[in-house]
Amino acid sequence: MTDEIKKGLLGIVVDETTVSQVMPEINSLTYRGYAVQDLCEKCSFEEVAYLILNGNLPNSIQLNKFMKEERTNRNITINLREIITHVPKKAHPMDVVRTVVSVMGLEDKETVDNSPEANMRKAMRILAKTPTALAAFFRARKGKKIIKPKNKLSFSENFFYMCFGKVPQKEIVKAFDVSLILYAEHSFNVSTFTARTITSSLSDIHGAITGAIASLKGPLHGGANEEVMNMIKKIKTPNKAKNWLIDTLNKKQVVMGFGHRVYKSGDSRVPSMKKYFLKVAKIKKDKKLHKIYDILEKEMIERKNIYPNLDFPTGPTYHLMGFDTDFFTPIFVISRITGWSAHIMEQYASNKLIRPLSKYKGSKHRKVMLLNNR
Ligand code: ACO
């Protein structure tokens, strides 16, 4: 045993996984061995969700069965709908989505069954119901009527339908699908590690995902996609982007959507997402966002050699699609449920309680004085 402290567990390998890896030979994130760029071009989010949860890409029979299970589990209870309509309208949607997964744990008939089969069924229910709950809050807080899910629609189409009452053109849906594919999984990041840590005490999947959502909320993790949009809103116009960046760097402030603990010369998910961001920008006749994007990207690389991460292109893409900024990270949640669930099941299959050590630097041993002597 060594006394050396590795803050942030930097460089520490804590376990094995078969879910995903950044493969050095192709310099890309891979899910179960498949490069994400390849998956984005050739698969739907449902196929990738199946892959992450089951280990292999589905054939058409397996995919149809999987889609049927997801589609027939989309409805949420009246109780949950009531809760969503009664939470404070100003509540952050990440806090709402964290609460709804927790409530689903109260309502689920298999909460205490942690067998692999029950965990897979619960993962499917969380995957199917969370978008419905999120879309319900999207509308409820604006005083709009909640829209029930439609089983004929794909996962992404249905999410648009439940939020806006209509499905946009297929290029927009594809861009959204790509963002979900890219957000679905990323190995031992902080939220996944949180989920695995909770699971390691043999707690349940709803609890582990609830904790993971709390962890994803932070601006150093998933919360960055919202912060990217807030930053772009502050910059306002492309001609102000360069000076804004110089000023921010001079003040030694972090530029949101840049940098990554794993990728030091570019996030392998960014080129795919950027491609679809530009498609959406063209369809929406965007004049500003893509220009601000290009300036910040170029200047950050030139000045700091720091590259954008996935949150940089997703932020403005979701904005152009019409989503409220504080819904960006909850959208990340509806996708990452797949990765978290796969890791939770992997942790169960080969569990060891996660319990690191710390180096004590507090007071030396002290004697307790009785209250009236202190
Ligand atoms: N803006 C300005 N400087 C940065 C940035 C940034 N976005 N990212 C890293 N740096 C600088 C740091 O200031 C530090 O400089 P120094 O050595 O002079 O002190 C150096 O680069 C190393 O950065 P660390 O923070 O030590 O790198 P670490 O691997 O710990 O952090 C992190 C990675 C937290 C993602 C960081 O890059 C960051 O804060 N980025 C902004 C937040 C963000 O976009 N998060 C999204 C992550 S991806 C995702 O969740 C999908």
C-alpha cells in the first residue's frame, strides 16, 4: 500500500469493462468495439442502445423486440404525472429528472429484484419512461398540456413529438439521434463511476441512476452543454467572439465545452456531432452560432492547444432545435441511461465494494469535554 494521493483518481485503473473504450489504434471512442463515428452513420439510437445494453448489434428480429419493449413501456403513471405538474416551475430539469427516476424506483414492481433479468427489464423501463417524464415537465412548466407518447414513433421522433407536438424533418431527427448515440456511453466518467459505486454496495438500479444524474448535473461534466449555450448567448455576435475568448483566458477562466480528462488532442465524438450541427444550422438558416463556434474552436486550439469536447457542438444544436437551454443536460440523461445501465449490470456481475482510503490530516486525538465545560 502506498500513501501517494491521486486526486481525482487521475490515471488510476479501478476495474475492467467490456462496454466502451477509447481505442488508441483508431484514436476513437468505441462501444463494444465499434467506433462511434461508424455507429452514427449506420445505426439508429435504438440499435446502439441495444448494443450497449446487450453487447452486440441486433439483427432485425432482436431490434423489433427491443423497440416493442421500449415503446410499450413509455407511459408514466398518473401519480408521476401529477408530481411533475406540481414541482416548482423554476426547478432545474436535472433535479426534476433525478426526482422522477427516484419516484419510478418507488413505483417499479421489481425494485428489490437485482437479478440480471430484472435489472435489464428495469433498465428498459427507465429508458422508455424518462423521456416521457422529461417532456411532460418541458410542457408543464410552460403551462402547456402534457402530450402522451406515440408508439408508432421512434425514440427520437417521439421525444420531439412529446415536447413540441410535432416531429421535425428527418435531418433534424437524425441530428438528434446522432447526439444521443454520442452521449450514450463513455467508460468510467464521473457519473458512471458514481453509478458503479452505488451499485457496489448492492443497492438498486433506480438508486444508482438517480445518483448518476446528480453527478452528471455538474458543469465539469454534463452540465457543460448548457454552459456552452450560456457562453454563446453572452458573446452574442461572431465579431465579439475572439475578444471574449482572449479576455476569458486572461482572467484564467475555464471555457466551457473545451478540454477533456481523456482526450488531449481532440474528442473523437466532435467531428460527427459538428457535421450534424452544421446541417441543422443550415436548415435553420443560422447566421451566428456556427460562426461563433468556428472562431472559439480555432482560437482555443491556437492559443491553448485545447480542443472542443462533445458538449461544444451539442449545445448550439439543441438550441437550434428549439430546446430550452436547461434541458440540454437532461437530454444527455435520456441517452446515458443506456451506458449507466450497462455499467451497473457489469458491476453486479463482478462486484467488489468500492471503498478507497484517504490520508487523514485533521486534528490529533482529542478528549470530549462535557457540554457545560466547552
Ligand atoms: N478552458 C481553459 N483552460 C482549460 C480548459 C478550458 N476548458 N480545460 C483545461 N484547461 C487548462 C487548465 O486550466 C489547466 O491549465 P494549467 O495547467 O495552466 O492549470 C490545463 O488545461 C489542464 O486542465 P485540467 O482541468 O487539469 O484537466 P482535467 O483533465 O482535470 O479537466 C475538464 C478536464 C474538467 C473537462 C476541463 O477541461 C474543463 O473544466 N473543461 C470545461 C468543462 C467542460 O467542457 N466539461 C465537459 C467535459 S466532456 C463531457 O462531459 C461530455
